Amino acid sequence: MDRAFSILPKVLNHRGLADAAYSGLILQRASAWIREQLPDYAASLHPSQLKDGVLMIEGSHSIAVAECSQHCQDLLAHLASAVPEAPVRSVRVVRAR
């Protein structure tokens, strides 16, 4: 008998929902990473979307944006190991409007 974690990706792909599910998972993992690695700036940084392999993170303060920008490669490495099925090619940190 198949387990749920082996059936779920097949069902999501069949229904065309895999991209949305992986995007949500990546946003959640990125938020958790920010809370763990950048706790002083976590309230100011919010992963907003994943589109075409680019993870967008919005920051409400310029200092938080600068700090997060310096750690983009670490976040990419973490996401590559945590969610290998959904490749993130780059991280873009922008100032929120």
C-alpha cells in the first residue's frame, strides 16, 4: 500500500497543483529560515512569492533588506536541501512599498 507522502506528489501533478503547493512550501521554509537565522530582522522580512524560480522577499526596513541580501546564498543552499523538488534559482530581496 502506498503512503500519503508518495501519493501526494502524483496527485498534485495530475491536478496541476504541484507548482502552487511547492511555492507555498518554499515560502513557509524561507520564513522559518529567516526567523532562525535573522531573528533581529524577522519582523521586517516577508517572503512574498516564488515565480519562475525567483524567490521574492520584501523588507519593510532598508537595514533588514541589506542584511538579508548578504545571506541570500545561505538561504538558497538551505532551500535546495530542504525542498529539492522545487528548484529556486535565485533570491531577490526588495524594499516593500
